[in-house]
Amino acid sequence: MTQNMATPSLIEQMMQPGFYPHPVREPIQMQQTHVSYVFLTGDYAYKVKKPVNFGFLDFSTLERRHHFCLEEIRMNQEIAPELYLDVLPITQLDNRLELNGTGEPVEYVLKMREFPQDDLFSCLFERGHLTESHLEELGRIVARFHAKAQTNEYIRSFGEVSKVRQAFDENYEQTKKYIGAPQTLEQFEETKAFTDEFFMTRQEVLNSRIQNNWIRECHGDLHLRNICLWQGKILLFDRIEFNEPFRFVDVMYDVAFAVMDLEARGRKDLGNAFLNTYIEQTGDWEGLQVLPLYLSRQAYVRAKVTSFLLDDPGVSDDLKKEAQETAAMYYKLAWNYTRSQKGRLILMSGVSGSGKSTVARQLARRWGAIHIRSDAARKHLAGIPLEQTGGAELYTSQMNDRQVLRQNAIAQANQHDLPIEIIYCTAPDGVLRDRLSSRTNDVSDATVDLLQQQKAATEPFTEAELSLVTELDTTQDWSSKFLTKD
């Protein structure tokens, strides 16, 4: 038997219960992607890499498949040690294959702990069980993962424009043959023109990403099928092991993949919940400048890898038809991300406890807006972790001076011809005190004691500002007034 073991014979034997040294759930199920087969046996899952070479990924020899099995378990044990167990050889004895036998290895498998497929975020989504709270928690988990992720001079070098652009150019080169099928010529040319211009005109922000250490050893493939809810705990898994340029990336590369996946499924509000939580946790508001680039890139990648199924002789005609439709949807989404859209600026005003954050959060979900909370900005400016309690020093006039004031924000909006609105949130004093007294696990450290100080320091609206102000009593039903607006 040759080194190319991803054959019908291997698949047939791995589908038999007697192949495994432990009880299995029958029938054994097999799932496949463009690069691997996964056999689900009950307690354990076994992943076999296909002997393919796509340029960006080369599993063409037994040695390479063994190497990348070892790399996959090394990197994923860092984020999901509960799931990643071992790399085992498949050996040959006469005409029979054995798992972890004593003969010469002819293939290698990655042994993982199997979890219910219903626990995948993708399956939770399909059943309508994926909630805003799940995505907010995911934002915190990914923020912590990125904070601990390795970076060094070599890793940061992958943020250089020439290296970032190389992956984009490879995507376009590898998908030219799909123009006229799932891809259209117009979308291809306009998507490529957007990225070409970005790399030519936005080098300063890309260089800033390197200097500010936002290029790290990330996940590389952070979509809903690579996130699960295991025993009540959110785990990331299936981190990219086969290609450094896909893993040594801007943190926004990871963020964009999850956001894009949710938006592709028609839930921009959940993508917004994840994005806003992540940005607030990290303070990486600068990253929003490169987000459209990576949103388009990630949609294009999904289009590309789905297109590869069209060339696989082992894929059925029905699956190829489905792949054609899916790839077309992703190519269009990648193109849509390159279309410029005019934004608007909403300023929230009101003392602590007035409901600013609650209103702003709901508006952000509805409009796809970025929600910047002054409480989080204060802590990032002061170098205080968000979960750490701050004091009155966060609300001094000196700290206020470090934030963008209303007049400056309005001037910037006018300069860029952005529509602007001020929503002034109010509530009776008793309600304000009750809300502040009952707060727990919140970024804001404002207390009842600070309420009078805030009221005394509140600047009245100028005559020019009054025309922009909508006053909102947050104890009343206000949602219909704003959430129906586009």
C-alpha cells in the first residue's frame, strides 16, 4: 500500500467497528472537508488528512501529514486541551490496517475527544439556541486568547504589506478559473481593485498594526464550526497548523472570520455583539480601520475553499451543486464588504444609571454600529483592566480632557459630512440610584456617591447642539421610536 492512504480501502476499514480498540457508536459517521476526513465513533473522533496540495497547504506526503498532525495537536492543546488527545499511526499487517499497531506506519490520525455535534456553535445557531450572551462571552474569550497569543519580531514580520498582500493575491490567482461559474467577472475585478487600493493607500495603518503588536499567533480559522460549547464552556478548536501566513496575522483577521460567518448566516446583530464585546475588552478601536479588508478576505476564503469541492472527484453531484450555490453567496459577500457605506454618529448623553449603555447597545445591534463606552475608554486610558474596580480618579476633569468632547465629535462629523444625533437619556433620581446600587460585573464603577458630582459637572447643551438632541426617558417604552429607524 502506498503513502497515499486516503483511499477507499482506508475509509472502508475506518468505518468498521473492529478497527478501533474501544467500543464505538454504530454506525460510525464520516464527515469530510476539502482537506480531511473525520470519523465519529462515539467517545472519540479520528481525523485523517487528505493527501492534497493546494499550494497554501501541502499534505501530499506521509511525512508532511505526520508533521502537521503533530503541529495541530501542539497548537490546539493550548486552547482546547480537553479535546485534543494524541497522534496515532495507522500501520499495515498483511492486507489489514491497524490503529496504533506495531508495523510500519502508512498513515497518521489525530485522536480527539468527540463531543455532540449539536454543541458546535454552527449547530446551536441552526437550532436557534445561539444567543447574544454566547457571542458576548465569545468576545471576552477571544480577547483573552489574543492577549496571551505569542508575538515576536518574526511573527510581526507577517504584518508587512508585501506579506499580507501575498495571501490576497494568491486567493485571486487560485479562483480565476471559477469566474463564470460561482464567481462573476464584475465581482472579481471590483473586489481585487478594493484590496489593491487598500494596500497602496493604507500602508500607514498597516504599519501601525505591526508597531502596536497586533500581529500575533492567532487562530486563523475562527468560524462557527470551530467553536463549541463543551460542558458549559466555550472552546475554540481546529486552529490552523499548516500555514504560518494564515496564523501569524492581525488579530482582526480572527475577529473578521467570526463576524463574517454570523453575517453570512443573516445575523448581523450577533456579529455585532461579538465585535463590540471584543473591541471593548481589548481597546483596539484602531483595528476597525482594517476590519473591512479582512471581512472581505474571509468571505473570499470561504468562497475559495468551497469552490475547491467542485474539482474533487470524490464529491457527489448533489454536494457539488450545493457547493456552487454556497461559493456564489460568499463571493458576493466578499464583494459587498468592499462597497463603501456612509455612516452616522450617535452621541449618548446622560449621567451614570440613565440607561445610555442599554440604549446604545440595542441601537448598535440594530444598526450594526460600534458602541464605544466612556467607562471602558477611561479604563483603557488609565491602564486599568476592565474587570478591576476603579475609583473617582476615572471621573476627574483631567480624565475627561483625555476623551473626545462633544464639540470635537460634532466638528469631526461635520468635517466628514456625517449625520449626527445626540440622544439624551434621563430617568428619575430614585431610578438612577436604584440602578447604580444594583449594578454587578459591569465595566462602569460609577456609584451613587458619584451621582451628584456628575450632575454638578454636566455641561448644558449649547444652542447649536440643542437642534441635534432627542431627550429619552429610559423608564418609558422607547424602543419603537429608534429601533424601527434605518
